[in-house]
Amino acid sequence: MNEKNCTITVEFDGKAETIKCEKGTVLLDALGEQHRAHIDTPCGGKSTCGKCKVKIEGAALSPFTAFENKILSDREKQNGVRLACNVQVEGDIRLILAPLSYHVEIQEDGTEYITEVSPWIKKKYLHLPEPSLEDQRDDLRRLRETIGKPDLKIDLKILPSLPQTIRERKYRITVVHNDTEIINLEPGDTSSENYGIAVDIGTTTVVAYLLNLNTGKRIDALSALNAQKSYGQDVISRINHTIQKEDGLKTLHKIIINQLNEMIQKLAGRNGVNQSEIYSCVLAGNTTMMHLAGGLPPKNIANVPFVPVATSRLVYTACDLGLKIAETGKVYLLPCVSGYIGADIVAGLLSCRFTRDRRLNLFIDVGTNGEIVLGNRDGFLCCSTAAGPAFEGAKIRNGMGGVAGAINTVDVVKGELRYTTIAQEKPLGICGSGIIDAMAMLIKYGIVDKTGRFLTKEEIPTREGQNLSSRLIKDDGKPAFILAYEEETAKGDSILITQKDVREIQLAKAAVSAGIKVLMEHAGKSIEETHLLYLAGGFGSYINKNSAIIIGLLPHELRERIIAIGNAAGTGAAAALISEKALRECEQIVSKADYIELSSSARFNEYYINNMYFTHAVR
């Protein structure tokens, strides 16, 4: 057995911890979960993104790899910056991790779903008739018959406590139940204390809501970056982790359950709610996130023909899943349509009443994947495109998530480039909404042509573009545009849009545009026949729709018919939590779906290539 003879002293969040590892261990592999959370690893440590930069003190390290030499600047190398997925530990070192950004721009609100409050799990206060020589019914029968449902099952975990519970308050008792089962018993009248949790588990972010199940009112909400992000920013990276590591599935399942427990604890604590009074939890997310939350192996979702373990609604007991609500509480995983149209889309369609409208509507969620739905109450077509990683910064040179310091808007005012950052901090990089604004600006002012090529100063046809041409430079021998000069940024390095970035944006926007065209063709409809375009998700709420139209991400014909509906998945999950009818409607939505697989579509490939062009370019 190799001896763990190397010591890594890790400094983070104002404290220091030590880790032991074998000589030659890749730094990223040596770190624990709480340390990995401080490192940006969109590619999951596969040496493709170059974003896992860390500062190291000490010379006991492997030489710079070819990939590090390509990614790191001379200044970064001199300052001890390495790539965590490349560098190997050869002795004792000190690792200095950047503090976590606690200011994250995450969309929590969505279009309100108004429904009759009738939750799946209810509380009912009863005064049982006391036993006598004339009434010697057993306790369980007495309880069932007083409820009026003699066939109700009872969770065997609570049956031993039945005699004491009903006699503690002289046969006054509150029964927690659904249509088929008694879930818990509480002495006295606690019927006013009935709470639930709804969660949107996104690949990038997690949003949790605390609701009063008696009134249907939202009490509080909490959001955070998905704690699994250090294993890759996209679902394929996380699926690969479950395949390549023996305990990969267990690790990712544990991470999300622990994160949900932390969020539930915070929500309950700051609102004076006892976690044991939370009896219901509804989870929505893409199909892979649902598998990881439920502890199901997602590996076949990544391989043709992309088959999940299950797409139907799944119900877990809280204690079996490890969720720290009432021990016998129920956790509902909403149904999915396919491997790449998940419960988040089903919940989103529920929230905007998509399948109740007789008119033709379009629904787009440009998250880590670009899911597209076209249809009405009679049925709908849907597909998924690989669009999100570029728009979420994963494949962009200075791309990052929506955290403090991310450039989130770009504009030209009186000939001068202007940008804003999240939390008004010095620029660290650029997030999705800023990427789209920046690309639209380059197109609008003729700095980039319709093919996506950066023009030279002499070729730029507009006066505004000429004024901005001093920002054009060569980066590794290829053209790039400076958004923020090095003296303006937090790290002292310029923030660029490179030629490669432009190509990544072209690929992403072309995928969404081609997906829309394929669905229109299958439906025998034209874009002009569309009544509304629902733009879902946090990304859809923050982007400038005019910028999205200029780059060709959204159809210009629907400019005045685009409605941003915010966190539709979270809103839909909350609706399913407070309404048994809404929960059942999710299954009806799935039954109306017709999934179109784009990977085998020749028409998609044709549209994809044709939509690479920036048709709104000046030249």
C-alpha cells in the first residue's frame, strides 16, 4: 500500500485544514467535497475547460502540462496559479482557495399558479369515541372508522405508538394521511401546523420553497448553486462520474440530499417551523437530476437510445431517502417525459397552463440544456438541444455563473462601451445574459460578420464599430475583443470575447433555432401561427430579449409575444405540492407529449448548419 506522505494545507473561508495524499496524486482528486466547492470545474476535471485555477504555495509540484501552458498566462504562472485537474502533488504544499461567492443571481419567482388548495397529504383533527364494555373495537379500527375510511393503511413504524398517542389527550388526536395511508398521529389538535417543501433541482442551481399546506401560501424561499457542480456543469459529466467511479452514484446522491437537508433546516429554522411538521416534499428537475436525487443509476441516459430507469412519478418515504422532514413524510419526484425532457419541463408547463390553452404556444427553457415544447391542450411536441453550456459560461474563455462580479449586461452608450456586474463588484468574468448582450453588440455594430468572423478595423462598416475597434486584439494569434481591461478587473487580467467564444455561441444558438424549426415542421405550422413564446428559467428571465433576437437565439417574429415566466419549474413544483389535482395533472401532461429525438434527425442537422449564421449582422 502506498503511503500518504504528502500534506496539503488548505486555506478557505478563513480557516485552514490539512489533507494527506500519496505522492503523484492529482490535486483535484485529493480534495474533499467542501474544498472542491470552491473550485470552478465545469468539465468535471477532464482538462477541457481550463477554469479550475487555484493558487498554490510550495514547489513540490509536477511540471506544467501542455494544457496548463496553453491556458495560464505568464503572470498567473509566476503567481503560483495551477490547474487543479492537471497538477500533481509531489510533496507538502499550501493551497489557497478563493472564498465562495454568497451573492448568486438565481431566479426564485415564477408566474403564480392559482389553484384550489387540496394537498395530497392532509391533517385531520378527530375526537374519537372512548372505548367501553359495549364498544371494544381495537384502536386502529376505531381510528379508521372515525376518519370514515375503514380501508386506510397505516405505516407500521407508527402503529406501536397508536395506543399512547390517542390516550395522551383523551382520544383527541390529529391524523396525518393521504387517500390511502395514515402517515402519522399527533396528540391533540395540530391541524394548523402542516407544511411542505417544493424544490427545483437544476443542474446549476437549486431553489427550495417552504409552503403552508393549509393555505397554499409560500412562506419563504432559498436558493444556492448545486453542490454537485464540482463534478461537472452538465449532466453528461455527472453521469460519467457515476460510471467511472465505483461510489460515483452514491457520492452525487449524498451531495444533493445533504444540500436539500441544509436548505430545509435553514428554511424551517428562520420561520419557526419544526422539521417534524413537514410531511410532504415535491422535487422537480431534469431527468438526470431526478435520478441522482432518487439514487437511481443514470448511465443509460447518456448512451443511445437514452433510456432512463423510470420516468413515472416516484414516491419515497422521507427516512428512506434520507430527507430530514417528518420521518414518515412523503417525497414525490414529479414525472419526466424522456431522458432529456424532465420533470422541470413538466412542472414548467403546469405552471403556465400550457396544456390548457387551445392556441399554439412555444415553451423554451435555455438552461444547461435547451428544452423546447410546441403545442396546445390537444398535445405537444418536444425536444432537447445541447445549448446551455455556452450560455452558462462553461465553454466561454471568461465565462462564469451568475455570481458576484459577473458581467451581466453590455451596451454602447454615446459610443462608449458600458457594462454592469452582479452586486456591482469588480469584473471577474461574464455570465449568460452578458454573453448574449456582448455578442449582440458585436453583431449590431459590424465588429463580427454574419459568418461569425471578427472583422479588421478597416473592414468594420459602422462608426460605432470603428470607435470600439481599439478593443480588438490578438489572443494566441487569433482575434478577440476586450470587454474589460486588466486594470478594471478583480484579477488584473482582461476579460475577452474570443473567436472561439463566438463559435461556441453560434453552435448553441443554432441548436435552439434548429430545434424550433424541426418542431414547427413536424407540427405542420409556421412560427407566425404561434400565439405566445414562454421563456422559462432564470436565464430566460435575465436575458435581454432584443439581444437574444439579434444573435438568432429567439425568433424575431415573436418579439412582442415573448413572456418570461421565471422559475416555472419551481412554481409548478409548488403547485403540485399544494394541489392533488395539479399533481395528477403532471401525469396528464406527460401523456400528451410526443418527444422528437434530434440526434437522428437529418432535418435538424440541415437546419443546424443553416442557422449558424448571424442573419442580423451588418455584413
